Amino acid sequence: MIHHPAHMQLCNALLSPSYLQARRRVFRQLVESLIYEGIIHADRRKIAKDEIEFTIHGSSETKESVSYRCYGTERFTYGRIRLNEQPLTRKGKEAQEQEAASLSQFMMELFNYNASTVNIRMLDMFIQELEQTVLKDTMSRYKLSMEPKVFLHQIPYDAIENALVDGHPYHPCYKSRMGFDITDNDLYGPEFKRDLTPIWIAIDRSLDGLFVAGADQYRKMLQEELSGETLQHFDSIVQLNGGRAESYLYVPVHPWQWERQALPAVIEELRNKRIVVLGSSEDSYRAQQSIRTLYNASQPRKSCLKLSLHIRNTSSMRGLTPHSVACAARVSAWLHQVVATDDYLMQQSRLVILSEHTGLSYGVIGCIWRESIHLYLEQGEGAVPMNALTSLEADGRPVIDRWIERQGLEYWLHSLLQVTMLPVIHLLVGHGLALEAHAQNMVLIHQDGVPSRVALKDFHEGVEYFPDYLANPELLPDFASLHPFYDTAIPNRGYEMDSLQLVRELTTDCLFFMNLGELAMFLADRYKYDEPSFWMLVRHVIEEHFDRFPQLQMRFQQIDLFTPTCRIEQLTRRRLYPDDSLMVHDSPNPLEVAGRTTPAGIIKSFKQRRAVQT
């Protein structure tokens, strides 16, 4: 029997246009990534100036030939494949060509034909993730269609985090949320805007396996995050259970994580009262885009909670590794130290580092407290995540449309690049630190659409360095003293990389390929601002910046951002093959091509390079 309204809503959603929209989008991003990453071969036939017909061959269960057809382009931006809105079609030996409807049939027929060495267990799991993405995106779209229209440029930052429902623009499993059932998705998915209250527990400080970041300030932090009445109530519960408040640390747990993961894992600790359930605090929270990070809906200036949540979304399990939690506060402090040594970052760009100031990890339980963006917004300033810049309003207009109308596209874009891109590149070149600055990890601070500053976040697992390229090695934290993982860390699994190329690749993947790459294609599609011109401007802004800092020229040449080819992470291949090799492929670097020819020549050179590579 169906009890929760989410199930009835899903039944209605599956009969609505929302289902078809979601299924087509999953197919589109799946095919784009399969072709782009070279996982499958597609025959190409040029049918118009900028349009290609792609034909993909497969084999049915009965060994009959089938073919799939779709249409799109190969973009100047890293050679990305972009399909148009026409749906993928399937044709069997006798059957009439019709729209492809089954993701599992499509995947099985592709890999039957290719006689691939793909891991069957991983293929089955990937198909499940694709199908779950269709279901959960259908729910999101249906809910949005039933609500009053909301305009992103008119609402505050936290509401924007809830209103951005698109998810990852490249990964085909952009909303898989494996672990959430339909009811969980309705309760905890950010787009459903549900208030939730974490479950607070007390953990005995002397437990083996407990790691704390910012331990010396832990009680002070709790006094700022919880009311005095709540903190006294928690203390009294500990005392009623025979403990002393000073012997315990209080930590919030996501309700889903508590029921599904944490509670079964800490039964003995609960029985011997080394863990005590405290209840809830007075504040309500809501999920941000990342799902596991909650903002304080009752008091927005209070810290966000990043909670361990063992669901899989896109390519990642959304837990919190103990070693990264243990280092979170120290990494943020390190970044603040570095910024404080640099006049450009501190005074000119006024870079905002949203500190992860406290953290706790015990088994599957984990929390990191992170500063709220509201602490930094000045009078008249608003904030939007970078991925909002390529989103559409309820009326179909781009979010940025009104800003571009007032400022002019190229003027606005030039300002945006100076404000958002340059601080990240300056940290890289000037100090040797690469950040995972993509999507919601980069926040544009603006004055009614005029870019003014950038805020960066999510550092506990998102900072990389190569020792020989560090400008201030004396500031490097002693990570091994914070967690034993770093005593024997496998190369390239922590913060330290064994080559400068890997450090550069994090910047390429996150800042250039995702953030700026998506914007380049969006401006080309919506405003006819061609991609070669976009990347020429990006390169010009970078070169102009380092002309101002001649002392950094040698380091700028070392990092070689304008290398002819870039290694791009293969997000879909990672879901199909064991992770026993580097999942990357070479793509032409639009920044290199943009620096050596005119716009017309750029396009010709790009096509020649792609032809050689293919």
C-alpha cells in the first residue's frame, strides 16, 4: 500500500511531460559523454554547417543489428559533444525508427555490439543510477511545474541553492542519489525545500577513532551555534545518563544517515552510554545543492553543516573521510594565511574564503561547520553560485539576461572573469595551490548583477599542491600530526600531488572545463557570442593580469595553462570500469588555440587538431 504522498506524486509525474523531459536529458548527457570520452564509436555525417548526425551501432539480445541516431555538434570548447533537443532514436532490423525509451536496453545493446571488457556488475549499477536519475529528475521537474514561478535574480542566495534543480550539466547520473528512495528524495532533496532538524548526539571524547578539527574552540563554537538554553538541556541529558558534559562532544547527524547508517553502527556505544542521543536543536535547516550540506534556515548567518551522508550522487559517495575532517580547520587556516601574505588577494580582489572552522568524525558519523556567505555580504550585495549563471528563469530568459542588457555582454563577461577567475589562478600561480573551484564551490558576489568579489568554499578535500611549486612551504601544515592517514598516504590521494601537471589538471577540470566551459557554450547558444572569442578574452584577462606581476612570470610559464592539449577527467568511464588507471583523455586546449590566431583561424586550427587526434 502506498502511504507517503511522494509515491502518488511520482505516479502523476510519470504521466506528465516532466518524465519525457527527464528521460531525454539523461539520454542526451549519456550519449554526449560516451562519445566524448571515447567509450563508444559513433559514425559521423555532416548534414549542415554546424550539425552532425551521429549513428551508434548496437546488437540486440537476439544478435540482430540495431542503430541509434542523434544530432548535435562538436564544440570549440575542449571538443565537447553537444546534442540538440531532437531525441535519440532506435531502429532495429525490421522495426520502424522510433524514439529510444529504455536506458537499460540502450546500454546493453551498445556493449553487446562492442564486445567490451566493461565490468558487468558496474554496468548494472550504472544502469540503475541512470534510471534513478530519470525518476528523481522527473519528480523535481513535476514539482517545479506545479509551483508558483520563482525568479532567481530576485531571491536571496539560500533560496537560489534550493531553486537550482538542474544538477551536473555533464554527468549523466546528475540526480541519481543512490540510497534515497522516493520518500527520502522528497524529504531531503534540496529542490523540495523541506525544513529538517539534525539529530544531535554526544560522543565520549576518549573513544578510539574519534577525530576533531578545531578541538580547542569546540565548546565556544557550540555556544555560538546553539542557544544557551539548548546547550544546557544537552548538558543535562548527558548528566542524567551518568556522564560529565566536559567529557563529551556534541555533533549533529543527518536524519537519514542516523537511521540508515549511524544507528546500526553505534549500538554498543549507545548501550554503554559512550554515545548519548540528545534530540534536536531549535534551528531548522535546509539542504543546499550538494544535498549533504545544510544551511541554517532559522538564522542564516550561523554556520552551514556539512554532514556525512552515505548516498552516491554522480561519481561520488557523499560521506566524509575521517582524515579530511581532521584537517578541515587547518586547511582553511592555511588558505587564510596564504591570502594574508598577498596584497592582490587580500586588498584588491578581497577574496572570500568560507572557512571550515570545526569538524568531527567518528566512523560513519561526520560533520564540518562552515562559515555562512551572509557573514561577508556588504550593503547592496547579493550572491549566486557560479552554476546559476547558465540557468534559465521561469520565463525562459537566462538568469544573467537582465544584467547583460544593462552592462553589455563583453563588459559584464570581462568583469566576471576578473572577479571570479583571477583569484583562483593567482592562488595557483602565485602560491602553488589548486582549488576544486567548480559549480557551487565558487560563489559570485555582485551588486545588482555587477561582479564585485568571489567567495570560495569546500576545501577539506578540494586543495592540491606539488611541493616543488609551493611559494611558501613554511606555511604548509603538518597533516601527519592531524591524522595517521597522511603518514602512509598513497601518492595523489591526499593534498600532495607528485607532479605539477596533476595540480594544473584540477584547475583545468574545475575552473576551465566546467565553470567557464559551460558558460562559453551557454553564451554561444543564447547570445551568439562565439566560443573562440570567449576563450580569446579569457586568455587576454589571464595574460594581462600576470603582466602586472612580472615576478610571477617564470611560475606562470611553469604551470603552462596554455598547453596545446589538456587531460580531462572521464566521469562516465569511471562509472563503468574499475578505478585501476588514470581516467582521463586528451582534449584540445581552447586557451592555447586562442592565443595564436584570429577567430576565423582559431576554428580552422581547432578542427585540424581534432582531425589529427581522431
